[in-house]
Amino acid sequence: MGKMLFSCADLLLLLVPASVLGVGRFSYDKNDSRGPDNWKSVDDVKDNYWQMFHLMKVDKNECDDGSRQSPVNLKKNTSCKGDHHMLYKYGSCKIDDVDFKIEPWGLEGHYPRHGRGCDAPNLDIADSFHRRAATRFDLKIPSEHTMDGKRYDAEFYVAHVENTEKKNKNNRGNLVAMTSVLFDVDGDKKNDWLEELIDGWEDVAKKEKRRCAGVSDSAPDESAPTNNRYIGCYKDTKRNRMFSYEAQSRDASTDKCAELCKGYRFFARQYKGQCFCGNRGDYDRHGSSSSCDCEGSNVGGYLACVYETASAKRKNRRLKKKDWHLHAPFKKQHYYGYKGSLTMPPCSDSVFWYIMNNKQKISKGQLQRLKDLIAGYRDKSCRLGTYADRNGSVARPLQASRDRSIFQCTNKDY
């Protein structure tokens, strides 16, 4: 029997799970047979996200047909097309209503479709677009667009498709209004707005890790390193009770107590692992670890080892930051604009891009966490399957501008 020979590209293709191939596999590796230069041959329309919007024509692949493709280098060549700032409304959706996803091509978040749940944040763009609801957002590393030839460390963009008012239902319904902001690393200073989104994606990654380890969603994460900060030992008395809620559990570990007290800022373990939850901020006044055995199952009668939980602390931060809003990086800003396309197959020529002039800052640590999330994507069979290239990039290369008009609005325009 003759030897069967495979090219490197063939072997890479064989290693991709069938579940991924079924929706049209592509790659960001320029050396891959399905890399960016060959996206035209990718059949990625059967289960494409955009098909749910019936006015959009996404039934064919447009990745290399000479149409207006994205991304491009942003350099102004025509006058501003807007006459006012982008106008935003918060809507009723909270960040916990977002369906966070880690996909082989990057990081996503999805809002309920307009009229099918909470009201997503929406905007009015001054380019003959009426007010539209946000439908999804994506984060790419590095940035897909460049600005005057410079590429940035990351790019976050929000797609707005459906009009929020019935009278405008079908107005430009075949088009996407895409707002984008570029991120640049600035030392170790965290971007608080972006941190909320990273938390969401990291929660997804933790659930996937547990799934692949065969751990039930309801089971406590005993193997994960604890991020609960020990506060001290508190002597519980009826006259000076510190905890507002008793969790219904006994023999609970520290991690189990943290899970039971999710949403509270503090929790405590008492005799035989009994849990208490609370929100008061003065627990750190009460004793030290020498007063009780915080690692043992028997803490001691009327003594509680008190912790501040990472998850509750994050929720507490969200409660304090009531002004967190999807569109915060876009408010009161000016922008570049041009007609382009989706930046992934099927690359539909149906997008009006609006990229903010001002860049946002991100810490080195946050960027690395985002890279780790992208690189750590696992398919349904728990196999690693990111489409990123060897450098971790999930950014489409620049496309020819083809003499397209690229406008820029500044404070001189309105």
C-alpha cells in the first residue's frame, strides 16, 4: 500500500474539530490554507450570526470580490458627514444580561434582540441612521483598523442593527452601524470600564474549565485557588450580630461559603462550616486569625472567620459604578467614518464604520488576560481550537481602500 502524504495545511485542517468545520472554518494564520488571503473559499454562511436579521444579505461570501472591505487605514480624505455627537440611551439591560462568548475568532458579547427581553443600549448616529439598539460587541487583538498607519493593541466594536422605533423599522435595515474604539497599553493602570467585560469573559472561561473537568455547575470549585481575602475572626453575639443572612449549609468549605453568599460583600464560616453572609463594612475591626482555626472544619462555637469575596467585591464595584454603560468610551467623542464590511467571513459589504478619534488606555495585565482568553478557547470536545495566528492575532489584515471616502469629525465640525 502506498504511503499517504499530507501537507502541513492538511494536517492543521484534520486537527480542527468537525463541529467547528461544520460552520465554516477559517484562520488568521497567513500560512494556513484557510488564512485571510483565502477567505473567499470559506463556506461560512449556513450558521452565520447575521442571518437572523432578514434584511441583511449574507447568503454569499464577499471576502474577495472587489467590494468595500474592512478594515482599512484611517486617513481623512473628505469632510465630516455628521452634524452632532452620537446620542446614547442606557436601555434597561444590565451587564449581567449580556451573553458573553469566547469564540475561536475572538471575544463576543450578545444583547437580547430588540423587543425580546430587556432593552439594549441604543444610539442615534448623525449620518442618516435613526436610533438603533446594540446587538453584539466584539474584541479583537491587535486592532483591525490602523490610524495614520499605526496599529493599536486592541479594538472593541459594537454592532447596531435594529431600529428601536416602529416607524423606522426597515430604514437601512440591511446595514450595520458599527462603532469602534482602539485600545493602547499604558503601563499597569487598569481600565475600569473594560475590567467589567474581562470579568464576564473570565467567568465563561471558568465555566468551560469546569465543564471540561467534568465538574457540575452546582458544585463548589474546590480546586480553584481562592481569591477570598481573609478579614479576621469575629465573635458572634445576639447583641452585636454582624451578619444579615444565614446560608442554608453545614460543613461548607471556604469556597462553598463564598458561592452561597454570592452577591454579598462578606461571608463568614462558623462552627462546623456554618455560613453567614452580610454587607457591613466594619468587619476588619474584629480580631485576627489567632482567635480561631480558619482552615479547619471546626471553627469554634460563636466564632466566625470573616472573608471578603472576589465575586462579591466585583458585584459591589458594579453597584457602586452605576454609571457603567456599554457606550461610555464613545460618549462626547469625534470619529472617523467610512463604508465597509464585516471583518470575518462572509465579509458582507453592509457596514458603516465609526471609529473614535480618541484611544482608550489598557494595562499590560489586562491585555495579557485577553490574549489568554482567546488562546484558551476550547470546542465542545474540550480541545483547543483558536483561529488565532502564532502571535495570538485575531485581526483581519488591512484591506485596500479603493479610493473610498474616509471622513473625520472633530470639535470644529459641531
